[in-house]
Amino acid sequence: MRKYWVIFKNSIQTATAYRFNVFASLFNELLTLLILAYLWISIYHQGNKIGNYSLKGLIIYFVVNKFINLIIKSLDTARIVGEEIREGVIINYLLKPINYLNEYIFFNAGYIFYRLIFYIFIFIIVIFFSLGFFDFNLLRIFYFIIFLVISYFINLFIFYIIGISTFYFGFIMGLNYLTQSIISFLSGAFLPIDLFPSWLYNLMNILPLKYIIYVPISILTGKLNFSISLLSGGILWMLFFYELSIFIFKKGIKKYEAFGI
């Protein structure tokens, strides 16, 4: 465990060397948030209503959505993993007494911890000014944190799988961008999934992507109530993608070694 702690600390040190990226990401997300806010304000001022969301409720949804994007999607996992495989860096990990997936989890965790230091204050301010709009309480925030952790791992494992598919496809940037677009749409990043047509909403309730954006936000804002079935569903999907990651990696390594690389 100590070796992973070292990786975690080294990741934080690496992140401090790229402080500009943290502020650039924040600026980018705030800019897109302002554009979205302007768009929805214009729609509501024309007398239109979107589902059962008030204007304030929809804006809060996208504010929390941006916070989640800044935290769980801070590293381009598929690109990083894919490049390490294509460039042969993966060999260095195979020669060490270390699990590549666990190493990346701790590396990513250190980077996110550093970003969280900057963004948590913004989130606290948002929560404070939102108290008049939603029935926030400590228990609801606690549940939100739990589902945020689930969101992080599901998102991480999905893009890790995309990354290690480099073993099979050689170059996965197109697949990476396609997956990012699909997940952004179907997870509720562009629009809450309960505003989708009923057939698509029912489909999203079966699939795991709702746990990345929609479920954490809806738990926090009270659109969804915490339940054991909802929690167990998220945990099962998280474990499923973890096991799938290990399986695909082992198969990929055998294919990698078969070519004498």
C-alpha cells in the first residue's frame, strides 16, 4: 500500500506543476455554464417550461454538473493509457511489482485531490446560495458524496477500458471522442435524463451512465431519494466495469506479448 501512497503524492506534485490547467479548466466550464444559463433564461422568459424543472432548479443542475465535470473528468484517461501502450511505456509497469490499474487509480486520485482543493470552495458557495431553492441537508450531501465516488469510478473504468482497447485497435482517439460524446449525452450532462422521451428515459434507468451525472445531482437536489436499490445498482455497475477492466487488460497483455513487444 505504501507504494501506491507514493504514487498518490507524486501525482499531487505533478499536478502543481500544471496549475494553469486547473484555472483554464475552471474558466472553460464557467464560460460554458454562463452560455447555458443565458440560453435557459431566454427560454423561460419566453414563457416556456422544461418538464418539472424551474429556471433556478435547472441552473443549479448545470452548476453541480460543471463541478462533477471538473472533478471526475479532469484527466483524459483513455488518451493517457492509450499513449502508454502505443509508446511501450506499459512495459515499465509490467516489470514492477505493481498493478497497472491500481497505479493509475492512485495517480488519478492525487490529481483530483489537488483540483478538489481549488473547486470545493466554489461548490460550498453554490450550496450556500442554493439553500433557498432546495432542501439541502447534511444527509443529502453525504449521499451525494457517496454517489460522486461511484460516478468517479464508473467514469474512470469506462475510459480505462477505452484506453486499453489500444491493445486491439492500435489507435483509439476517435473511439475516445465518440464515447465522450455518448456519455455526456446519456449521463445527463447536456440535459437531465428525466426530460428525455419516456422510452429513452426508461432505457437510461437500466444502463449505468445515469450514475455519472444525473443520479448524483438528483440525489443532492432532491429529485431522487436515496435507496438501497439505487446504491447497490451503482456499486454493482462499478464492480462490473472494474472486473471487465482487469479481464480486457489481461487479454490485451497476452496479445501485446504475442507480437514480441
